[in-house]
Amino acid sequence: MLDAEASPFIDVSAAEMLVQLQDALRRKRIDLGIARDIGQVRDVLRSTADGNGPLTVFGTAEQALADRGQPPPHP
């Protein structure tokens, strides 16, 4: 899980790299999710897609963990 909250900006080439990383991880049966994307990062990530669809993006880390059947971390 990549927490994108602290990243205020991402360019298209970085977003494409994340798609390539997601594809490589999928081949190894590993899911890549991105949580807490904001502003410009959200827009670029959601518009970046490949043949398998866009990156998996969640509003919060808790939503991402719940989607994968994982309990949220303890504070």
C-alpha cells in the first residue's frame, strides 16, 4: 500500500511507472493499492490506465486494508 497523502504532485511518467509496477506485482500475485491521493495526484492517477484498467486508489488507508480483508493498524 502506497500512502500518497504527503505527495502533492505527480507527473504522468511517474504515474505510468506506478502502472508498470502494479502490472509487475500482479504477475507475482501481489496487489498494489494507493491510499489518500489528493488533488492533482488523484487526477493524474485516476486518468492513468493500462490494458488492465486504472490504478487501484482508495480514499483512506483503512478502506484499502478493509478491501483486502486486513485489520487496520493499531495506533
